[in-house]
Amino acid sequence: MRLITVAGPPSCGKTSVVAKACGVLQGNGQACAVVKFDCLQSRDGDLYRAAGVPVSVAFSGGLCPDHFFATNLEEAFAWGVESGAQVGLIETAGLCNRCSPHIRGALAVCVIDNLMGIDAPEKIGPMLRMADIVIVTKGDLVSQAEREVYRYRIRQMNKRAVIRHVNGLTGQGCAELAAIMAKAPDIDSVTDMRLRFSMPAAVCSYCLSETRIGGRYQKGNVKKAKFAGGVHAE
């Protein structure tokens, strides 16, 4: 399965962009599945289901959503494979802007929007600086000059990423994003793969700079989710 991680601040348009890109992929005959990691509540599952995309939503509760992501990635990947997906997307929030949900060897996407402020790119950590693709939304609400300056600020923080402007409401630009996603690396298993950057400190093995994926590397405050269609708060 082609695995893609999608991260970005809240309400920047991640779900709208991913849902429309999945629509393009599925229209081209590539089955998709999405796992959405969130904190307390989410209606994003309804948006994916309305778009005809299989989705499983899991809530981290009191835990950091990206620590929750890392401790459940094996199971999320297995659910995507069992769903028959050719392209599996993991959407997770980077609430503190310090989180690092991207994986070495898997396509990494960061979504931000033009309304976050001109200095926002330098305030966002590894989820922007280590992304392969940076998607900028809400560009229709600012001037061309503001878009160019914002793009320049992004390029200062990430010199190698592909930067694309996408409209999550109309879908403009999503076809090009889908074409890039269709070329993501094919992955057999996420076990023993590594995060691109260590996560913020808390009380689990990943807080102690563990980067390997797999149950045998997980200690401390680990929370497991059960993946199936629907929403899971266990």
C-alpha cells in the first residue's frame, strides 16, 4: 500500500484537500482509505464517507495525538491493507506545531493556510520542515503578493519540498496533488520504519527519543485503538 502522512494545524483544510484528492485517485481506479487521528471529537469521518472514502477515526483523548499516532501506526496500516486500499492516508493534527508525524520512506504532506500569519512557517516544526509536499490553502483570500511572500517564507524553512496552492472548497489543484500521491512509495509494512524526527517529551518510549515503529519498542503510557469503520474512543 502507498502510505501518505498528512499533518498540519487545526482548521487549515487538511480533510477537504485529502477528501478531494482521494476522489480523484478513486476516479482513476486507485482505492483509498483514510485513518484520522484527532483529540476529542471530529466530524471529518462524515466528510470522508460522503466522498465515498473508507475511513476510521480514532481519538487520543488526553494524549498527544501524534504520540497516539505513532503507537497505533502498525494497526492503522493493517486496517488500510485489510480495507483493500492501494493508497492509505494518515491524517493527524500537529496541535503544538512541534510534532513529527512523518515517516522515513513514506510520502509526507504538510497542509498550512495563507491566513495563519506571515511568520507562521518559521513557527511550525518538523511537520513542515521535513515534509515532501507543502500544500497551501485559502490562497483565494489573500493577494498575489501575500501568496508569494508566504511561499518564500515556506521555502526558507523547507528548501526541498514541492509547494502547491490548493483550494479545499473547489478542489482546484487537487488533481495535481493526487497525481503526486499516486507515485508515493509502495510499503509492505511500517514495522521497524523510523520517524523523521523525535517527538516532544511526555511519558512513553517515543518521549525518550524512540523512533522505531512496532509494539516491542513501546513502553510507558501507550494507548491502543481498535480500527474498523467508524469512530473509536477506546
